[in-house]
Amino acid sequence: MASFVRSTFGFLRRAWDKEPILFVSIFFGITGPLCVYFGPGTQDAVSSHKKMPRFYPPPIRRADDPPPKI
């Protein structure tokens, strides 16, 4: 496990030394979606979607009540 971590950090260090712009663009390309997925708004959005009903009941129409004009 330790050798894997060392080799990974060695690779990242060499990538940063050779192509910093490419390294930063890949870093933001990977961490951007992760920040959105693990962000605090995700849990709130999921809970609000679960609270919404899937099917709404149809409106009750009475014979003496005309439909609303749009």
C-alpha cells in the first residue's frame, strides 16, 4: 500500500513539473463534479425531491362551477 501511494505521489509530482497547466485542468475536471456531488446542497435537493408527491390528485369539478378562464 505504501509503495502504491509513493508511486502515485511521484507520478503527480512529475506531472506537475512537466505540464502544470494540463495537471491543473485535469485536477479541476475531476474535483468539480465531486464537489457538486458531495456538496451541502445535494442532500437538501434529494430530500426536497423525496417530499414532493409523484402524482397529484385531479381537481374536483362541480356542475355549477365553470372552469377558470386563462
